[in-house]
Amino acid sequence: MKKDTEAYFLNPPPGSAAARARDFGIDLTLTLQRLRLTPDERVRQLQRAMFEIENMRVDHKPQDGKADDPSRVDLTTVDTTSG
């Protein structure tokens, strides 16, 4: 990432969208952290988060004997290679 991009988010110009976001309470350092990653790294992080959330859902599933939730996504079948 270019140094001027980092400087923009660390010290956004007054009145800019970044300054308004910061003033609203958005942590721009988190935005910088994500921008430092490659697109592939971002996708992998998202997939890990989705997998962890799904595991939490399964671990906390009510024991009422109902069939699996049809909205569940089987992450083992998700195609991550297509653009």
C-alpha cells in the first residue's frame, strides 16, 4: 500500500469522507489493516470467520430433534476459486 494512502486514513483531511467516518466512530486503522492484505488473504479471513460462525451455530443448535436448518451453508462445498 502506498504511504499516501496510509497517511490519508491515519490523518484524513477535514471534511473528507474518511474524516466524517472517523468522526462517526469508525476505526480507520481497521480499514487500513484490511487494505494491507491481498484480496486472497481477505477472502481466506472471511471464509475462516464464516466457518467459525457456522461452528458456533452448530454447537448451540437446539436439541429439539428438528432437521437441519435449510439456510445453513456447507462450507466444504463453497467454490472459492471462481472470480
